[in-house]
Amino acid sequence: MKKNKLKLIFFLLFLTYQVSYSQVDVVYSDLVWSDEFDVNGVINPNNWFHQTQLPAGGSWFSGELQHYTNRIDNSFVDAGMLNIVAKNEPYTDQGVTKNYTSARLNSKFSFKYGRVDVRAKVPIDAGTWPAIWMLGKNINEDGGYFDATYGILNWPACGEIDIMEHGIFPSQNVNYIQGTLHTPSSYGNSINNGGTTLSNLQNSYHIYSMNWSPFQISFLVDNVVYYTYNPTVKDASTWPFDNEQYLLLNIAMGGTAGSIPASFTQTSMQIDYVRVYQNTLVDTQSPTNFTAAVGAITSSSVELVLNANDNSGNVVYTISYGSNSQSIVGTSGVQKSVIIPNLNPNTNYSFTITATDLAGNAYTNNPLLRTATTTGTVGCSGTDTVATQGSFTSGYNYTFETIGTDVKITFELLDTDKVGVVAYLWKQSPFSESQMTNVSGNTFTKTVTNQTTGSTINYAVKFAYAGGLSVTKYVSYVVGNNCALSTENQFQQEQFSFNNPANNFVVINSPLIIDKVEIYDLLGNLVLSSTDSTNKIDVNNFSKGIYLLQIYSGTSRIIKKLIIN
């Protein structure tokens, strides 16, 4: 591609940002730094620094086998492309001889927040580890370009953003690439990652992008988002991404990438351009037309529906309640739904909401106050130590909560001797596995949607950790039920019937003594509780619809769907 055809470039940029606008939270459109690699020969020394100094001990990290050099053999520009070349050759430097050479480039430009686009062709040779990535400018790493002046934090406290890596995922397709975040809360084999499989990776150019706002980091390939990192709590442990970072381009050899075939001679990563975008326009206008309303409410969440206008195209909403606060960005003039999770049932909450833009200009009548009361809980919980695989020392807690037609499943690992814990929800039939979301500590949750009230679901959880895994027992739960399945089975064995649908009265027939009858709506609200008249329930004043009928007898109880006409 001839990159001196500026009209074509800007037209393509326009199309790019139109396509990706709805996929990222903040659109960055001003080109602030780039290298188009238009001049053949050595790389531009004003843009790039060769990092060649070996770490202490004489070896690069992760067991890599290469020397990084500043020779034109390993990095050069030709025909409008940057070539980073990894070679099989003996090479001695700093008193150490290695059998492979490559190049590791540091950008001399650093920035905070923005978008990076790199158009590149990536090698797939066995044993190679090509990467496009970023490190905090404040990393204490001897030999790095910024280290002498700014290096005050060790890795991973500085934060690392891997825009594209290939070759270190042996269980994946050869055309698989991945984006990863390394933070003090998760690093090395970090759980904060996402990947995608491309077509003809080695022979096709793709645009690898990273969009970094104060609120989230999104990874894209060819302008399509495939992973977004947005931790609920943003602190030094989960979000070391509030300081400047710089770019790195390199190919590592061996180590995590596995064995290098004896037949390997050389390979290269070809890069068409590197571009960084930010928003540079000085903004002095405040948001207008700010509205906030309460939407759907469950026993553990409240929806806030927000909207405002701003000339910048983005609005930042900050929501505070109790000691909690979160900020989220929305598009100007577009309604934004925000779900506040992990709330307590039957609790009144007051939300303080402000609207600003990215420049900090605030809405004139900030803040807006909204209140909401969560509904009651329909669900079951328990504790156990039973393992179907591995073992537990202290065990686990579990909770099943019905929210409308969804069931929120939460498991907490109580073992304190496990590190690097991740959790996967196992569905019993047909078997499936899906990763759960970490709430805090070793508590994980997953919501299964579109369930049928009264149906039975069976789930277990696999806890994976450093050195092994443990799998819980399968827990059975009746959707919309407030009790364990075993008590329902006991009750169902008895003679039991009632008129369904019901009109004016629900008449219950059973040889057992009925101690209490409760009726819930499908949101989990208790609408009737009776301990006196338990065999004939007056429902004259009920609206037509579907309800849940729960009947108690001694230590047993059962829940059934009730239709009122």
C-alpha cells in the first residue's frame, strides 16, 4: 500500500471509525503519533529504540533463547514495511552466546488513553512468539528506553497490555491470536484475556487494535471487538492503567513458545504501519439534557436508565451509593442502561448520579438523586465439602437465585490454601462448561437465562487453581423455588392437588396437614401468606397471570406454578 496517498488514508480512517464506533466506549479520532515506514533501510531512530540489554542472569524472561540486536539483519524497513526478523544463528553479545537473534523495539513515544492500530502480517513458525504489546512507562526494567528516568515499579505493578500475541497457545488453532492484560491481581497465566481465530494469519495482513479509555480496555482485530477488560473495582491491583504506556514490537524464540524445530532458519513479522490516536480538541462545553430513571429491579440489582447530550460525543456517568462508586461512559444522546449488581434483597437504595464529559465539564444541575427498593429473594443456598473430582479442605458455599426467568448461580470456594483460582460452571445435561465471573476473593457467579419456572436445573462448579482443580457436587435447584430439591421430592410422594387455573379460590386437597401457604409473583415478591385458611385461598383480588404457589407441611415444602384467570 502506498502510504503517501493521504486522501486514501483519511478516507480509510473515516470508514474504520464509522465501523468501530459502536464497539468501543470512547472513540479516539486524532492521529497523534505514527510510523508509516516509508524510508527504506534502518528504522527511524526518532521513533524507536532497540532494547538489547540482557536481564540479570543472562537470559530473557519465560525461558526465551534469543539475543535481541540492533543490527539491520534483525530489523529494517523495505518497500514500505518494517521487518522484524528472527534468525537461527550463533551470536555473542554481553559475554553470552545464543543460537538465535531477533529484535525488540521500544517506541520513544508514550501516552495515556487512546487507540493503537497496527497493520501487520504475523509469522506462525513453531517455536516463535511474535508480539505487539505495551508496558507502563514507569517499569523498572534495566535496558528499557524509559527505565533510567521513569523506572520506579517492578512488573506487573506497571501494567502490561498485550495487543497481539501468537505462538504460546498450544491448545489453540495455529491461526489463533490473543489479547491479554497483566496486573498485580492476575499475571503470568493471566485470566484477563480474550482471543480469536483469523483466516490465513501468516499470509494476510490484519489490523490489530487496542482502545484504552479511563473505564475499559477493548481489543479489536480488523475493527471488530473480541475482548473487553472492565473490572468492577479499579485499583492498583486490577487497574494499573492510569499512567502512560509505550509500545513494543518483537519476536521471541522458544521458552513459552515451545521447542524450535531443527529445520528453522528464519522468519519475520512485517508491519505496514503503527498509529496512535487520541482526542486533542480542547472541550469547554458541559453536558446538557441529563435525565436518569429507575428501570428493572430484582432482589439483587437495580437498573438505572441514563441519557445526556455533549458536543464531544461521550458522556461520563458517575453513580454513587453507600460507600460504592462507579463511572461508565455513554454515547451522547443515546440511552445508557446501567445495572447495579450485588445488592441486598428488600433494601432501599439511594443513588447519586452525575454527568460529565471526558474533559471534566459537569452538567449544570448535578447531581440527580434516584431511589429504589430491591425485591425479596426467591432462591436456595447451602454449604458442602463433597467433591466429584479432587478434594476440598473447607468446602464451598452456593446460592441459586431466581430473577424473573433467569437464575443467578453463585459459588464461593472456602479453601484458603488455593491460589490463582478461576471457576467454571458445569451444566449436567447436556454437559457444557462456561467460565464464571469473579465477584471478589474466591466468589464467582454466572447467570443462566430463559429458564422455565418449576423446572429442575443441575449445576456444579470446577475450581481450577495453581497445581490442580476441584469440582463440587451437582446441585439440583427448582427454578422459582425457595427450598432445596430434596424436600420437594419428599412432599411430591404424598397425595396433593389443587385447581389450576384458578378463578376466585385456590382449593388444595391433601391428606397432610398444611401449615402455611404462600403465593409469590414472578419477580419474587410475596403477595400472600396464610397460616389460618390453608386449604381454600381467596384470590379474588389477584390480577390475572402466573404466580408461584408454595405449600408447607411440617419440614416439607413444595412450589408449583399457579395460573389465575
